[in-house]
Amino acid sequence: MTQQTDPSPPTATAEPAARPAWSLQTGPHGPCLSVRGAWTVPNGGVLPFTAADIPPPPSGTTSLSMDTAGITAWDSSFISFLWEAKQAAASAGLAFEQDGLPAPAQRLLALLPPNPAPPARHDSHKQNLLEKTGDLTLGTLNETGVVASLALDTTRGAMHALHGKSRMRTKDLITDLWNAGPNALLIVGVVNFLIGAILAFVGLVELRRFAAEIYVTNLVGIACAREISAIMTAIIMAGRTGGAYAARIATMLGNEEIDALQVFGIPISGYILLPAILSLSLMMPLLYLYGTLIGILGGFVVSMSMMDVSPVGYWISTVNGVELKEFVFGFIKAFFFGSFIALAACRVGLKAGRSAADVGIAATRAVVIGIVGIIAMDAVFAVMANALGI
């Protein structure tokens, strides 16, 4: 006979319930598992039972019977014990007889799987370089197609909006225009002013060696109009507005607002994405022009403190040195920068998970993708401008 009880002593403050215990007896018809006491979790009703606790059955024995006459109370811990006993009986080659169990216990035991779940298998296969390259290529092509489709849907929505047939709310468009335009004037102005001042200072230090200080007007004007203002404004908007778009859409996804719109048949591209993309695409060229003028103003302030030239002469030199095509080129780049930032941010927001942590991840990813994409696009524009002789 094998017997196991809970070793912890009962409390002395109140008369405790009988501790759970089990014993295994060998009878004429095979082993019989007898249980007694209160099999509850607060009473310590979680007792182990393994195949080693079953002695070798006599010849002709095919089952393990149960005797529950001594049970006073039970809960889920008793079911767990029975399931372990059933697995131990199966390992010993015995059938588990449930006739002696209470009817509710039999029904609960029937809900459990016949065998324990196998441990999860870890895939030890490691992709080689060719497989990784293929997966990366397919993923990039898939994302390119999705973003292109999103841009096409947005363009169609913008054309419908011109004819008054868009589902975009005017209130949403005005709000996004304000957030992407006037609300960004301060930070765009401060950054471009400082960039223009730095360009003028560095240019004056170097050009003074060749007695060509007056050409600092051309340096600041062309640099701001052609490259610096467009890039810096786009980077600012990627961190400020692109991250906000991604976080907003990711939050809506987590709150199941986007799912609700899809259930009602409302297109996401026209109702949510179009105001955001349209507002940033329209405001970026205007912010570029504003940033260019502020950058030139920053160079003017520094030059006036370091050069012996009149303010009128500085501005005349700037107007004569910076051609209109430089502003047109930067204006076009700013439009594409704004469209890319908005599309990338919206796509990242739609791909985000549904937890609170995914919102922050989506915002960070949108900012990183926006900044890297802006630099890559500027390199492409530089090559195109060189090929066209601009």
C-alpha cells in the first residue's frame, strides 16, 4: 500500500477540514485508488500522482478503479489530480475506471484531452543568405505595391473631392491642414533660421580667405532654395507630423475604430487617410518657401554682423544670384517629400499591432522610414537634376 498526505499541519485557530489524502490498495480485481478529505485548493488539494506510484499490477489486471466515498469537498484541484491519475494508469497499461467518481467530476474530466499536449517544437532551420534575400525582396515588392495602391486610391479620392463626391469630411481636412501648416511655422522657422545662419558663418570664414565674401549671398540662397530648406523641413515634418499620423491610425486600429468603419463599408483611404495625405502634400511646398525665406534671413543676420555690406546690397546680390528655377525645383521636391511622408506614416499605422506598445513602435518606425526615404529621394532628385542640367 502506498499513501501520501499533505505534510503541512492544520491551523489551531479553527477546526480545519480533513486534509486531502490518497492511498492505493491492491484488491482481487486490481489496484484501487482511494481518496478522502477535502480536495480544495485552499486546503492544499494539489497532490502529485505519477506512474511510479502504481505498483506492478497482478496478472490479468486491466484497470484502475476509484473509491471516492471519503471525499468531503472538491474543486478543480481534484480534477487535476484525477487527470494525472488517468495519465499514470495509461502509462502502466491500465484503463481508468470512472464509475466511482461523482457525476460532475466525470463530466469535467471528460472535457480534458486524453493525452498531455506535446511540447512545442522549435524550428531549427536557419535561412541561408539566398533565402533571406528572396524574402526581403518579396517583402519590399509587396510593400511597394501596397503603398502604390494606397497612393492611387488617395489620388482618386482627391479627384472626387474636387467634384464634391468625396467621403472626406471638410472638418477633418481643415484640422489636418492647420496641424500640418500654421502649427509647424515656429519650429520650421527656428530650424531654418539657424541653418541659414550656420551656412553664412561657415561660408564667410572660408570665402574671406579668397576675398570673396560677397558670394556668401549666393551660397546661402542657392543652398537653402535648392537643398537645405526642403530637406530640413521634410525631416521636421517627418518627426512631427508623420509620427503623429502613424500613432493616430495605430490607436484607431487598437480601439477597433477602423474595423467598425470597414464593417459599415466606409473606405479607409477616403475617410481617414485622404485628409492626412492631402493636407501634408499641400502644406509642405508652402512650408518649404517659408523655410527658404527664413533661412536666407538667418544668413542675412549673420552676414550683417560680419560683412561690410549694406542690407540693400545683400538682398540685391541674393536676388541676382538665386534663379527662379532653384525655387521651382525645391518646390517640386517638397511636394513629393510631403506625399511620401504622409503615405509612409499612414501605411505604418495600418500595419501596427493593437496594443499600446505598438502605437509607440509605429510612431518611431514612421519617423525612421520618413527620414531615410527623404534622403534617398533627395539623392534621386539630385541625379535627375544633373541629367536634366538644372
